[in-house]
Amino acid sequence: MKKLILGVFLAVGAISLQACSCGAKACTAGQAGCACRDGNQCDDGAVCGSGNLCQAPTLVGLQVSDGAARGCEVVLTEQPGTAIAFGKFSGGVVGTSIRQAPRVALTFVAPKDSAFPGDGIQLALSSGQLSGVTVTKSSCVDAKGAKLPGASVTLR
């Protein structure tokens, strides 16, 4: 009988230790999976999403139609339920984004004297999806700064 009681006691103790969050790391505001900091700010490319929690953004690519384009300006419009957090640039593309809801302006230039890389320009969405963003206006120039009338920027 004593062995049975001891066994039950040990089993209950083991289960209790497994449920313990002893030594668990505190969640720091701004980190992915944690609360957003004041002003809806998050760290390391995360965005402040639903429930005021930092999360990885949904990325939407932009594509420039003309391989001769070396710089572009784009105005995007957000539909209700969709919000663009920021423009993300990689592969040598240098750019900036400015958001004044429901519009976002992007300006970017290609690396050196080459076409834009396929994944070099992206939008980070904090809510919504690709169908909630439209290209309202775009304008691109070549390496000499001459406007490319046939060039367009599309979402993919």
C-alpha cells in the first residue's frame, strides 16, 4: 500500500514539474509574438498585427516591366482591411516608403546599372492581402534619367 501511495505521489509531482513555467523567459514588448510597443512598433521587421501582437508580415512582391528601368516612383492605395507597414528592399535595391493611409508612396533605385532583381522590392502587409492593394500611379526612368513611358509596376 505504501508503494502505491508513493508511486501516486511521485507521478503527481512529475506532472506538476512539467506544468511549471519555472525559468520561462519574459516576453519583451516589440519582439515577435509579444505585445507591440507604444506607437504600434515592433523589432526586426515584425509588424504590429491583430490583437496588438508583433508578427511576421505578409510579403507582396512588386515587378517592374521594363528591364531598362533603374529608378521608379509608385503610389499604392490600400483598400479597407489592408494596411502596408513598410517597403522592403533587398538584392542591392535602395528605396524608401512613406505611408499616409490609405496611400503609400515608394521610391527605389536599382543596384548599379542593372535591372531590378525579381525579389528586390516587396511590401510588408500588417493586415489584409494582395487583393487589398492597387497600384494607383507609377513612373520609371532609365540610367540617364529619361522617363520610360511604357514601363509599369505591378503587384505579384
